[in-house]
Amino acid sequence: MIENKEIVQSIRGAGIESLIILVVHKIVSREVVTKYYKELFLKIYTNKSSMLQSKEEQNYILGTLVMNSSMLAPVELKEYIERTFDENLIRPIDFERYEFENLLEIGSEATLEKLRNNIDYSLIEDAISDIESNYFVTFPLQQTRNTLTEVKGFSNSPNKSKSKAKNKKKRS
């Protein structure tokens, strides 16, 4: 899925990120994911057209790959990540070199431990309730205002206007 250029880039990016989640929860080893990320970098650098269709897709996929690779604090991938920065292949707004250097300095274990406490890197146990609680906000129903009833002499109910007339007669 990650390497299929026919699939929307955001889904491919989610695939790259999902591998970090598997490492965080010790389902897949850091070494296995690092090795795969290295293969992705090599494929992109050797034959950009095989995985990427446009400059926008290159920015997105490489940005996602660099950001997630950096979370593994991989000395093994340092040259590929630095090359991406050196050649300006990702947008600085997505991820910057100093962020990579900070993660490298912190180290993979400390970074992964921090991610274990981040809900964005948790495993989905109940997809429906997870989606409902994270993506759908319910608001209490509010009664809409009728601006005509706020103008003196207008009413929602024909009975109210009749009772007002009766009240006037009683006062006289």
C-alpha cells in the first residue's frame, strides 16, 4: 500500500505512520521498520517516478517518511534524512532539520516511550467508538429563535393574540 502510487498519498502516509505505532507497541521491531524505511528511501532516490507522481506527493510522502523515521532516532537513516533536507525535498513547515537532530539526540527509546503515552499512537480497539469519540462532536439541540415573536405585537400562537385582546377588554 505504501509503495502503490495509485493509492491516495494520505493513505500511503498513514501506512508509513502505522509502522511507528507497531514499533511503539512492540509488535514489530525497530530494526525491521528502520530497514523498510531505508528501502523506501532508496527506492525514492533511485527511481522517483516508481513511487511518486508529483512534486506535491514527493513532499508529502518524503515528509511523512522523514518525520516517522526520525522518531526511531536512526543513525542508520541519518544520511537519507539529511539528504532530504539538503536537497529541499520536503517543506520546512512539515518537519525541520532541528527537529530531526533533537530526536536523534533524545534517542529512540526515550522517543518511543513518550509516544507510548500519546493517544495518537495507541492501538485501535473499537473502531466505531474511537471514531465517534474522536471525530464526531455532538451538540445539544437548541431551540431556534423566532425573530417575529420578538417584535411587539407578533406571536407564534394565534391563541396568544386572542388572549391579549381579551385582557385589553377586561381592563377597560
